[in-house]
Amino acid sequence: MFGAANQLLGTLALCIGTTVLIKMWKSSYLWVTVLPMLFVGMITLTGSYEMFWMFLKKAGTLAAGQAFSLYLDAVLVAIVAILGLIVLSDSIRQWYGYVVLKKPFTSSEVVVMAGGGSAGRMQTAIHCVDDEKAFKLPHGTGCC
């Protein structure tokens, strides 16, 4: 069960990598992340499906007190697989909109500039004051 969760996390990492490639306008390289993601995802989800039914069959042959842990394992495998499917299906829906439908994508990064300066002119600096390095914001940024 730990292996299935670990491989699904690997699949989700490849999913994030695919999204990064799309947002970097590198759609010609999508195969680098999509093919391994599909392979690992399908193998892991197939294994999770088989493991779910194996836990239920074994739990059905044991007494109620002994079967609890197997039922719990089956539920946990199902939850991990369902959450993985939700993330993958939503990502595929988003990728379709970005790549095929050419929808503009939004970014969650926010550039906050106080004092009316532009991001191109704002530079932070590290200054030495009395042999002590201090991080200093540019003049006019409006901090404390």
C-alpha cells in the first residue's frame, strides 16, 4: 500500500511538471512528462484496484476482529486511488483548455510593489554593516 501511494505521488509530480512545461510555453516537450506519467499512473491504479479487491476477499474469510485491519487497508487504498484520479482528471481538463482550446492561463504569483516602482527596477541588496550582513530592501519600497 505504501508503494502504491508512493508511485501515485510520483505520478502527481510528473503532473506538476507537465503543467510547468505548458506554462513555460514548451508544449513540444510534453511527451517527456506525459508518457511516464501515463505509464506509472495506469500501472499503479491497476495495482491499487487489484489490491483493493484482494484486501476485501481476505477480510471476508477472517473473523470480524481480525478483518478490521484489512477493511481499513482496502478503504485507504481506495481513498488514495480516488484522490489520485481526481487530481489527474482535473489536470487533464486544464491541459486540454491550455493546449487545445488555447485558453489563457492565470498565474498565482503576485508581484507586490510598494512606492509605485516597477518590478524591473526593484532590486534587493545584502549590505555589510559592522561586519554583519543585513538584507535591505530598496529605498522607497514602503516597508516598516
